[in-house]
Amino acid sequence: MPFPDDVFRHTPALRDRITPPDVSEMRFGLDRFDELDAQAKVEGWPPGWRMEHDAREANRNAVLSERLDRGLWVFAYGSLIWDPAVHVEEYRYGNLMGWHRSFCMRLEGGRGTHDQPGLMAALDEGGQCNGVVFRIPAELVDRETQFMWRREMFSGSYRPVFFDIATPQGSVEALTFVMDRSNRRYMPNLPEDEAARMIAFAEGGHGPNFEYLDSLVRHLDELGIADQNMRQLHALAVAYRGKKKTDGLEFC
């Protein structure tokens, strides 16, 4: 069995909907960086597109200073919910006040290009966000967070911080990856209509940007996590794609 029975005691709807870490494509080693470095060279990604290994590890140790020997809660608002790629011993539903999901991170590779960039979801300031928190057991924190940092801090566009997350079982302090507003990929105050247009038509080596948004909204709905703003953004992107098909429109 991929997870112990009691992992989902507070969140039974998540049972059988979470990707086991041992089969997750997001649980990757350093060889994955070599593959993407080669892809970056072919596609002409900008210099410094990802964090160097030493810098990433230094960031992890600084953020988790004095926390590597105790259980670690992590707040998940996107694919970390259903594909955490780490070993977890408890899930809860959680709510973070003061931050919201936002497609505010520019994508120039993967699901976008330099000529037609896409967008990726992050947490930006304002509002509130429904998601989940999961707990990594103390004896696994050092090992499992190495996998998490490779994934979440790949490009260095997030800022790992700790927030109090409200859960039905009580508040917990959880590691949360939010948008780094000083990063060059941050796109503040992007109108919703413009974000929908970018997502509708951007496409890169990993496929259409729309598939990312579509997967996010579908998973949130399946898991019973409400986010009306994401549904509205999805509807606008669908409308743009439909208009292109019927009118033969092209956008840059």
C-alpha cells in the first residue's frame, strides 16, 4: 500500500488521489538538471535560469536551520497537493490568510517561449488560499526536503517561508513557497484577461500552458478545494482558445 491507513484520517477524500512518491516524476535526482541544462541550451533559455546546486542547498539549510530534526508541515496549493513527491505521514485541509493563488510567474521555457511566454501559478500577497498541509516525519525531513528543494527551488523564483495555517484540527506552522517579488519572472498586477490570453496560447517543450491551468482546476475540483478565481481564469482561457479555433485568430 503506498500510504499508511492513517495518513488520510482527516482527509478521506484525498485517499487514492495522491501520487505515491516512489512513482512521482517530481522526485528526481541531480541527473535531471543535466537533461534540462541541455534543453535550455537548445531552446536559448536566459543565463541564470536555474539555481546552482550549492546555492540551493545553502538556501535549504538556512531556511530549515534547527528544523531538520523534527516533523515538518508543508502548505500545498498546487501540484504539491496531489503529487508531493515526498513521504508524508499526515494530511489536513488548510487555509492561509493574506495570500492567494495567482498566475504571476512568467514562463519562457517548458510551457512557454521567449516569443510567447506563458504563466505559472504561485502565491502572491492578498486574499486567502485554500489548500492542504502535510507533515513529513522528523526522521525523513533532511532527506525529503532535498527532493522538495530540487523541485520548488529549481529556478529560485519562490521564497520559502513559514506561515501559520488554519486547519480543522488546529493551527500549524508550515513551510510555504511564495512568489519572490524580486525575481525577474514576477509579473505583478497582470490583468486577468491578459493572463488568460497568455495561458491560452503559450506552448513550449513540455506542452501547452493551458494544460497546466486545466490540470490545476480539475484537481482542485476533484479534491473539493474551492478557488473561484482559478475557475474564472480557466473559463476565460477556454473562451480565448475557442475563439482562435472558430475565427482562426493568432496572438503574440
